[in-house]
Amino acid sequence: AAPAAPAVPRTGGDPALTASVDNSGLIQHRVFVYAKGGAGYRCNMNLLVTFSDQATWNDKVKVDITGNDEQVPITTRKYLKTPTDVKITSNKCTPM
């Protein structure tokens, strides 16, 4: 097995958020949200998820960002259907 990538401790300040579909399995059911920076922030965001049947869903997410490894998602969203695309359509982050 390949060695794990070294942890990248999260810094404070305004977070930069990104979302992506988990493509690791044969069938996708998960979306990951990552943050660069933002340790100690609470974020409310809206994810616009598009599924393989072209249906869409606005998923409202609230997450507290810790000082953990930046390479680990701050939240993982699971769906019954297969997501093919995800966009963060709005977010508001404030210090906790």
C-alpha cells in the first residue's frame, strides 16, 4: 500500500470551499465538501446536486470546520441516487 499523504493542518481565516462527487467506487452515492482554511468557522451552504437521471436537488448543509487535515472532507453527503455533478450555489461562513 502507498504511504498516506502527510496531513495538511487547516489554518484559520475565511475558508475556500469546494465540492466534488466521490468517484472512488463503481457506483457513486456521495459528495464531498472540502475547505482550505476556515478553522473555527461555521458554514451554511447550499449544494446544487445533479443526478444521473438529470434530476436536481438543493441540499442545505451546515458544518463546523475544525483544525483537522485540509485533505479530509469537512462533510460527506450521501444520496440514494447517483450524483453526477455538484456546485456550491451559496455559502455563508462566520467565526464560531
